[in-house]
Amino acid sequence: MKFEPKGERAWWRTIYEMMRALDHDAVLTYEDMAEALSLDPVADRSKLQMAARRAGLELERADRRAADAVRNVGYRIVQPTEILGLGKRRNRRAGSQIRRGSTTVKAVDLSAVDGETRNALEILARGFAIQQEINERVLTKQREQDDMLSRLTSRVDALEQRD
């Protein structure tokens, strides 16, 4: 079967151009995306989300800006000062997915699979363990940095009140 594009242009490219034209804090709604792609904003929500996620990757890569999902509305172009928070949220979600994947791989009855599959599962389990350790280290360092920043901010505030 030969691949047949659904239009002259990939949907994500259309969404990317729309996102690119927006200012920080502006929201690209599902309705606007659906209209541009001749889709239904409700029935085709998953198609819109897939196109928007791919467009968001391009926005980050090419334009050094980011979009964040706004539940049941669309995608908002975030302020540069919000990127740290967005990154932290995504890292927490990644950590959850790593733990979930690790649990799933460990749940397999290895006696019920062939040797090649057993080896692949063991390698995957080790990979998840390494990823989990790295993620925990990053989260710990981030918490330490946040605590230090909070203490410094409190000190500065106290000094400013003295003046």
C-alpha cells in the first residue's frame, strides 16, 4: 500500500505556522485549528492534538518557544520565564512514565517467554532502572536549587524591609 497524503501540506505544519504567529500568552484554540484544517473541533480532537504536539516540537526546536496544553481549549504560547516550570512538570510526568514502564516490565512471568524475549525484557528493566536513577538525581538537584533560591529570596526580602 502506498502512502497517500491527506492534503497538500502536513497538518502539523499548518498548526506550527499558526503557533509561530502568536504572541506569548496567546492561545491557539481547537476551534481555530479545526477550521484551518477543515476538521471538527470535537470529533477530531485527537487528530488536532497530534498535529499540535508535533507543531509544538518544531516551535521549540526552530523558534526556541514553547506551547503548553490548555485543557479543553487548545495550546498557549508560554512566556520564557515559564519554561522552567513547564520543564519541571514534563520531567515529573516522564518520571511517572519511567516508573510505570519499569513496573510493567517487571510484571512479566519470565518463565512464560522465550530466551530472546527474556533477555530483551531484562535489558529494558535495567534501562528503566538507570533512567529512574538519573531522573531522581535531577529532581533532587532541582529541589535543592529551589530551596536555596527560596532561602536567598527570603534573605533579600528581609534586608529590603530593614531599609
